[in-house]
Amino acid sequence: MKLFAVIRKDLTQSFRSLFALAFMFLVPMLTTVLFYFIFGGVGGSEEQFDFARTRVAIVNLDQGQAFSGEGESLLNDFQIDSSIDMSGVDSMGDLLTQILLSESFSYLMQVSIVQDKAAARTAVDNQEAGVAIIIPEDFSAALTEPQATTAVELYTDPTLTLGPAIVESLVSSILDGFMSSKIAIGVTLEQFLEAGGSINPQVIEQIVAQSSAAEIQGMDVSQLSEYSSLVEMVELDTGKETSLLASILGMILAGMAVFYLFFTAAASMQSILTEEEKGTLPRLFTTPTPINTILIGKTLAVFVILIVQVSVLLLFGKYVFDIYWGEPLEVILIAVSIIILTGTTGLFIISWLKNTRQAGVVFGGVLTITGMLGMVTIFTGGAGTVSPAVERASLVVPQGWAVHAFNIAMDGGTLVDLLPVLVGILVWSLVFGVIGQYRLRRRYA
């Protein structure tokens, strides 16, 4: 009964604190909602979301004639995306312009043709366009002459972020395709010339033009940009379909949950220091209640708080954003292991602190830094999309193991995949729990 009395007292104090409730529930939820609106929101039953289309002004100054004359029939030999208008395409600049004007990108960009650079820049300055794409006069020449170089200019509105990033990704993807042709042919021509051969420059231009046309043969231009896939459905290894938006929000909410679970555990354990400073803890030690009972009661109270917090956040993600957390058994095991990990971490941290002033410094500094390091895979796009070195760096801190467990489950991993991570979490928990309990028993013996 004494144990339950300690648990009930700490739970009452925690759930009466509006500040604690805000950090436990409101902040992670509102952060996820914020990202939801940043990405435009889910549209309809297809669980898709829409970007506000970026207004793009294109200035094509290219003077090349890669597809004129005899080269006019080159493009007819290839099956290019039907939404690309190939009539009147004479240069590589024309080809780039028509690709960007295609219907495949119409949901991302509202493209208009402008005749000169000054007008395009003025449109961006007046916020009539978000991005101006200026194709230089020597664009075709740079793609057909082995040693020639040039630059496509992107003039952007500094108040915009996502739109210009999408446009830059699209243009870079297309240019990479063009450049691969030039590089391959350049190496071949260099070897041919070293062998004593000679080639007519017009022939070189036609070869590069034909190769570039081949490069986009059968091209699904809607897949050129990583951002274009944001409107599609992705299928997990389990066969369950979910929108990419839900997957992104799942990673964000998982990271926020882990981040604030560690804060909740440490802040709840801080009641030991608070009561010590107020004098209530020493008075409690004078009663017949064993020290172990008091410490275990406070630890169990923290576990109950964490159970409520993680349950609410997981249910919030599931029923508000349709986030797929994984199979039920996997989710339960992850939740239990993370609750134990965060609880024992809080116990470990408090065992080293002497007063609440030190607690504020540690919570604001140490937990923030370790939490950010643990979420590095979320910042860089999720587990499996970052280098192994970065992923290993996140496992230096316990938060990284918790985030990694969520990522595996949400990616459709099995219990076998999760087992090493769960073992790692339990090892962290065992070390922190044993050290924390030992230090506190010695301190109050």
C-alpha cells in the first residue's frame, strides 16, 4: 500500500501540471500538425497531398541547332513522353523547355515563357514568379563540344523554400541525363582522336543530339524528381499501402515522441530532487517505509506516465494521420522497450544531479543534443537513405536506438529485424537502471 501511495502521489502531481501535459502531448502533436500543413495536407480518400504550384518563368536563349536540318528526324525515332510537344524543337534548350512544359510536371509548376532575362528576373522580384530558369546561349554547344561548359541560371524568390527546391531538383535531374550522354561520347571521341582519327564538328553535334534523345527514350518524366513521388502511394514490405505523406509524418511523430519521452522521464524523476529541496523526502525517509519502496514507487510512477504518453501519441498518429506504425506485436514490443529505456535513462540522469538547477542545465543541453543526434536519420530522410556511418552515429545515444526501432517497424520489418535493436535497447536500460538505483540507494542510505 505504501508503494501505491507513492505512485499515486507522483501521478497526481504530474498530471496536474499544465506545463508537463503540454510537453507530453501538445508539443509533439502540434509539431506533426505543422508539418502536415507545410506539405499541404491530405487530399481526399486517396491519401494524397498537393503542393501549391510554383510559378516558373523560362528564358530560352539557346542558339544551338542540334535538331535542325538533317537532325530534325532524330527525335521521331524515339518514343518520348507523349505530353512533351516536340514540334519546333531545334536545340537542347528547346528540348529542356518542352520537358518542363509537359503535363507530367503541371501539378508542381505553372510554367510560362519569357523572352529576356531582365523580364524574368523582374517577375521574380515582383513575386509574379517564384523561379526564373535562364537557359544560356551556348547551352547546346556546351552539350555537344567535349571541352565546353556553361551554366543554367535559377533566379529564385528568397521568401520561398520548397517550390524552388523542387524546381532545382527537376532541372538537375534532366541536366544529369543530358550530361551523361556528353560524358560517354566525349570519352569515346577522345580515344578516337588519340588514335589519329578526325571528326566533323557537325557530326559530333548530331551524335550528341541523337544520344540525348535516346537518353529520354521512354522516359517517365514524372519520376525525375524525388519530390514528384510525394503524391504517390508506397507499398511496404508487408503489402500494406500507405501514402508517403503518412510515412513522412510517421517519422516526424516518432522522432518527436522519442525526443519528448526522454524529457518526460527525466522531468518526472526530478520529483526526487524537488522533494529533497523542499524537505518532504527526508521526512519520508524517517517513516518506516523502506528506501527501496520509495525509489521503486517513484520509478513506477514515471513508467505509468510514459505508458500514457506513448499510447496517446501512437493512437493520435494512427487515427488522425493514418500512420502505419508496424504490426501490433512489434509496436507493443517497441513501446514497452522504449518506455523502459526512457524511464531508466531518467533515473540514471537524476542519480548524478545534486539539485534542480543542475537538472535544468542537463535537460536543456544534454537531452537536447543527444535527442537531435538520435534523430539524425529522420533529418536526412529516414533509415536506409543515409550512409551507414551516419546511422551508426545515431546509435551512440539511446534515442537513436528508439528511433531506429520505429523506422524498422514502419518500413515493414519483421520481429527478426527488430530483435537486435530491442536487445540493444534493453542493454542500455539495464546499465542505466542498475547504475541509477545503486547511486540513489547509496545517496539516501
